[in-house]
Amino acid sequence: MLPDYIAQAAPNPKEKRAPWYANTAPSYAGVFLWIAFYQQMAGNTLTHGGLGLCLAALAVAGVLCYALYYLAPAMMGMKTGLPLYVVGSSTFGTTGGYLMPGILMGLLQIGWFAVATYFSADFILKGLGMASHPGTLPFILTGVVWGCLMAWVGAKGIQYVARVSLILNAIPLLMLIVVFSQTAHGVAQYHVETGLEDPFVAFTSVLALVIGFFATAGAAGADFGMNSRNGKDVHLGGIVGIALAVLVAGGLPLASVAGAHGAGLATGWNYDDVLRAIGGPIGTAMFFLFAIASIPPTCFCAFIAGNSFSTMLPGVPRVASTMAGAGIGILLAVTGAAANLINVFTIVGASFGPICGAMAADYLLSGRKWAGPRVGVNGAGCLAWLVGFIVGILPLLPYLPENVRPYVQPAPLYGFIAGFVIYAILAKLGLEPEVIEVKR
């Protein structure tokens, strides 16, 4: 018998789907325009390589995110009309799919939702000139109102998230352009400090940062694919919303930091260091702009979490499960616990490289289609994930020799490759369970 999350899943009908520019592209672009993506991007990249090298790495990272992490899940979602957690039952089995990518994705998105709510409440209060301390009444009220509104938009579905993204993406994009215009005169004068040059570290650090940030959103490509009309929508949505968005949303901040250093305006490497160095109206408005830039990704996290819980628990209404998950995220945010979860997210995020790799291998081996749910636990998928996860967390291992550490990056990409290769080998050896026929 099929579990409820598969048996009760209904394909999204064609008439409810929309073109790429109305859902996939703006939603993904909004994720990359979030301050969390580019705030610390320059730290271990521009310090070791020139701006041109880092921009080239961004271009490569965007293509890899689109081609490796997004495309296979998105095509399966488009062809079946089913969400990630259902199409994942092929790669990990009907039982294994409960954990990967099902519950794991939902829990991770609650964490990201908490982080976005925490920083948004913090930015809003600072923008108002008020003291910002988790646990205080102003912080709690701001976090609750913000979190509930964003969760409600996300719970209503991808079309609402896309509408919010389409309108609000222009604001952080404009902020990036204005800041760059204030620092562009120093770009030509920027150079890497003598003795710190290491093009390999700079290039691979960019790849690791971008891919690590995107991996979970790439797996969620199935949820975007199920809202795409055809393959053209899948490709164009990914090319514009991922590959191009990575280059723009990452390139402008990198160029701004390089320009600020070249012009002698800033000494820090974080993006907000540049904003403070510029001062004036831009510096005053920075906190509100950061909060506004967090709206699309906050909604995105709620949307993906809602997909996870409504799929794994089909008897619970989507809005109810989304708001319940958001309640946990809001609690983590207003108590300040969300500010200390970055390391946890790094570890969990590393697991989605091999998930995407295994799914890509499954998709290709099945003739570029969804094979269908497989009985129980798919050993090929679970072992592929385990090996890939170990590879993905290598940079976090404290006992790794210093002379080896630079070469374990980009670990998220290596985790994808490991997951892909191991799944393909084990599938050829016959470790895939029997496919269950689904009649709809």
C-alpha cells in the first residue's frame, strides 16, 4: 500500500500553471536578493582573488546551480505535476522519502524562516531608531506580526509568493545598483594585498558559498516545476531566476566592496560595512531596505515548509500546517535562538547536495522521467546521500589538516558528484527496490 502522502497527492492541473516570469524566475531571484546571500560574500573571495576572477566564479556557480541542482527536480515536477516529496519517493523510497527530502526540508525551512524573521525584526527596530533586543516586547511584537504576515502569504501558494517577489525584488535590486554607483570609481584601483593571492581559494570559495546557499532551493525545483506549463518554462525560469540572478545579486555587492576598498572608503569586507562607509540617506535607510529584501525569501521559506508538511501530513490543511511551522520559527526568532543556528543550517544544507545528485542520477537512469515510487527504503538513494553528506561536511571537521583544508572546497559540489556517482553505481548493481504502479 502507498503511504498517504503519495496516495493522496493530486497532480497540479495544467490550467493552474503559469509562465516562468510569473512564478519561478521572480521567486528564485528574490532568494538571491536576500541580504543573507551577499552580506559576507567578499570575505574569503575578494581577499584572495581579483574581481574578474570572482565574477567568473559567480557565472560558473550560477550555471552549476541551474544545471545540476535545479533542472532534474524541476523537470520531474513539471512532467508529473507532483511536489518534491512525492517525486523524491523514487530516489529514496516510499518510507525513506518521509525523512529525505520530506521532513528534513520542512524543518530546514522553519529554521531559515526563523533567521529571516529574526533579522527582519532587528532591522525594522534599528531603522526606527529603537533598541533591538530579542525577548523584549517591541521585538516580540515586531517578530510576531512580520512572521504571521509572511507565513500567510507563503501558505497561500507559489502564485502569491511570486507576486510579492515580482513587486519587491525591484527594491533590493535598486539598492544594489545605487550602492555600486557610489563605489564604482574605486573598482579599477582595487587589488589583492600582496601575499594573500590565492586564485584557487577565491574561485572555489565562491562556488561553495553559492551552491551551499542554493542547494535546498534547488531541490525545491520540483515544487516550481509542478507550477510550470512546459519544459521551456522550466528552462527559462531557471536561467533567469538562478543563473542570471546569481551573477547580478552576487556581482553587484562584490563590485561594491571592491570599489569601496579601492577608493579607501571601507576597511571591512561585509556588505553593510560599505553601506556605513557611504553614509547619508543610504546608510540611514539600510535597515529598512534589508527588511524589505527579506520579504520574498521569508515567504519562500514558508511556502516550501508548507509544501513539506501538507504533503507528508495530507490530512492537515496546508494553511494550518504552514502557520504551525511558522509559529515555531517565530518563537526561535523572538527569543534570539535563530541568531545561533547558522552552523546547524550549514550542516543540514550540506545534505542537499547529495540529495540533488541522487535525484539527478535517478532521473537520467529512468529515461529523463519520474520512475514512480519505490517500495520501502531505496538503498541506492540512502547510501548515496550518506556518502555525499560525509563529503559535504568535510570543511567543518576540526581535525582536517590546514594544508588539506583549502582543497576540500567546493564541498557542496563534491557532495553532489558523490551522490550522483554512488547512486548510479548502486542502481546498476540492482539496489533499487521495485517501482509501485500509481493509478490516478
